[in-house]
Amino acid sequence: MSEYVLSVGMEVHAELRTESKMFCRCPVAFGGMPNTRVCPVCLGLPGTLPVPNRAAVQMVLRTALALNCQVPAHSVFHRKNYFYPDLPKGYQVSQYGETNPIGYYGYLEIPKLDGTTKRIKIRRVHLEEDTGKLLHLPGGGSGVDYNRAGVPLMEIVTDFPPDIEDPDEAKEYLVQLRQTLLYLGVCDGKMEEGSLRCEPNISVRLAGAETYGTKTELKNLNSFRAVQLGCMFEKKRQSELLEGGSKVVQETRGWNEQTESSFLMRVKESEQDYRYFPDPDLIPMEFTPEQIEAERAALPELPLAKSTRYQKDLGLSPYDAGVLTADRAWAEFFESAIGQGGDAKQVCNWMNGDFAKLLNEAGETALTSGEATVGKTSKVRPGHIVELTKLIEAGTISGKIAKEVFGDMFTSGSMPSELVKSKGLTQISDPAEVLAVCEEVVRENAGQAEQYRAGKEGLFGFFVGQVMKKTQGRANPALVQESLKKALETQ
Ligand SMILES: [Zn+2]
């Protein structure tokens, strides 16, 4: 079979985390009874006038700047006209044109496996409104739920020719984009609830060919894995069609999660004419250079930049840095611990190891400071972990005991030093005391000691185990090694 190369363009829709809808004051939420969050404006009743949501505009501006986009001085809302019941007005408010959207000509960097990064060009970041949802009624027929109609929606589209050339890059682009949106606080990123939706345009062409192949659009992808598998599946399907002498048809395809395959939804016969025109009810948005610079200056450090800094300045591995920066709150917890004098590598190990595991089991989230407002939060704060690592470093407790202390402090919220004191867990580092225990163990196991001295050196581990058992794991391991040898040789 000839070699075919993949090209993927990505269209991502992100519902913005605003309190209210784009042009009215209806609340934004997920689920609930159909048509309970609607009003004359978002139902498109005659005589109503839209009022743009300032917070939504600001969120898109923030995203555009984080994605290194240019921002126009004026940005206009257009009406995209089409008739379908999910749109009560008969049009969707969107943004049209090459340099009219709030952001255009930007890029997002994604990490590559070899430690370098790749730049994925972004063509546009624009603001529009979401549509309602069609529901199939149990008794037959269809209904429409307009709760989602008018929710502020941001669309982020990659540039052409596509930079994404394999399924892993497609997935990584979405991972990075989602993390960026979460860091910016503009979207909750819940793919399973549809607040982040991704539609890749996929085509293949013969390696070396200059013209791009006919593309298909994949819909209903609601996980990173589905995006990756979808691209793999389409590459194979399209390559086989071409190899067999057939053509790829421009069509929209759905994704079946169970069979991990795509299926035909509809063939795109011609580009639909949406008769875009500027919405006469909405005045153009204006962005002054001062406003743009102020917004740019307020951007947080983004996940990839943070991860690179952790690797460069703190000596963490790409994996560790990636795990720590995947979530903004997690990274803040880590930075707070470092700020309190914690050793980066030690803090990282406890966080990504025991702490992450316990949080997951308890269904809790980590909190850096202050009081939580939602969900279950852990009692363990950065200061707990710093103190624990210091106790190990100072030789007060062994690493094994520290694990036990971690579990206790996770449940009780007590400081590790208090737990060590109240439970008598301090490491035994007095050479005379350790030697005494070792001598006792050797006396009690005279037979094994004889065998050891006769050359059965493998028995040494047995003696170490006995000493640890007697001291409940509190004996300093290095001292045990030293003292045991002494005890075995002298008795
Ligand atoms: Zn409304």
C-alpha cells in the first residue's frame, strides 16, 4: 500500500463559564427540566432586543490573547441565517470574516515526545451563541429544549494548511487547548457534558503530494481518546478507499464509541449559503490598545510554559512537570509548597504519588489556602507536605513511617510533627539503642546467625526484617545495616 499522510483541522466549541446567557439574563447551567431557563430574548420573540454579555466578550478576548492572536479594533456580530428548529430566531448570532473575529492569526504550542514543541496555527477565535437541543420524545415525535439556546459559545478554528499531521498531535492539541481554557477560567472543559466539543476535519493525501485530499468532518467526539481513535480510523478508511481506486466523499460522519468506528451522517453536496450580514441590533465591539495590553498583562502563566519552567528551573522530569501543571489548582498547591521551603522533587513525589491517590479515593480536591465553597476538599495543605518532607530529611522519621503519617494526616488534618510525637513514631537514630536491638535479634535467632556466619549471606535480609519488626519500622535503616553486621560478627 502506498504511503498516505494525514492532515487534521480542528474546530473546537467551548461554552463559556458565564453566569448568564449571551444576550439575556437567563442563567447558564447544565441539565434540568427542558425550557426552564428561557425568556422572550433567547426564545426569539418579536420586539425583543439583545444586550451583549460583557463577561463573555472579555473571556474570548482573554483566550484570543493567550492563543497569541491578533485582535481587531472593531469586531462585528453577524447573523448566520438558516432554518432549523434548534434556533428560535431563524438565525444564529456569530462572527464572520477573515480579520473580524475577536482573535485571528494566532497559534498554540503543543509538546512533542522528543521534548520539543510544535506550533499549531489558529485561524480564528470568535464569539457566537449556542443553539437549543432537539429531543426525541418517548411517545414519538420531537421536542426542542431551549435551555442551551443563547449560551455564550466560543469557536476556535485551526488554520489551513493544517499543522496537525497525526492522531497523537490531534489529541495533544485538544489536551493543551482544554488545559489553557481551564487555566484562563473561561470554560469548565467538561467534554462529557458537551461544554467542550471538538470536530476534526480529516483528510489524507499521498506522501509528497501538494494538493490536500477531500476532507470528512467527524462529529460527536466527547473524549480525547475518541479524537485520537477517530483520526486513526478515518486515516485508514480514507487511505483504503484511495488505494482501491475510489474517491473520498466530502461528508459529515458520526463516531460510534462502542464499535470505535465512524459512520455516515450526511453528504455535503454544496456549501450552504448562510447569508451572513451584520446584526443591526448589535453595535460593533471596540477594543482599545490599553484594554488589550491590560488583559494581556493579566494572563496567567499557561500550562506548557509552566511545565517547561518546572523542568528547567526545578529539574523535574517532563512527566512529573506535565502531571503537576495539568491542573491549575494542583500547580498552585505545588508552588505554594515550594514557596514554603519544600524541596521540589520531594514535594512532587508526595503530591503525584500518595496524595493524588488518596484524593482520588476520597473524591476530594486539594486546596492551597482559604475555605472551599464547592465539593469536598482535603485537609492536607501545602504546609503539611513541606513539614513531612523536612521530617524525613532530618532523619526524624523514615520514608516508610512517613507513608503511614501521610495517611493519618490526610484523615485528621493534624500536622505531621504532632502525629509523630503523639504516636511515638520518631526514628531511632541512637547507635547504642539500635545496636542493642540488633544484638537481641541475633541472640534470639542463634541458628540463623550460625548459618549466616557459615556463609549463608542471604539471611542478612531476614535479620533486617526482624529488627524492623521489633522497632515497628522506626529504626534508622542505615544504622540497622551497620549495627547488624557488627552484632552478627561479634556474637
Ligand atoms: Zn433568555
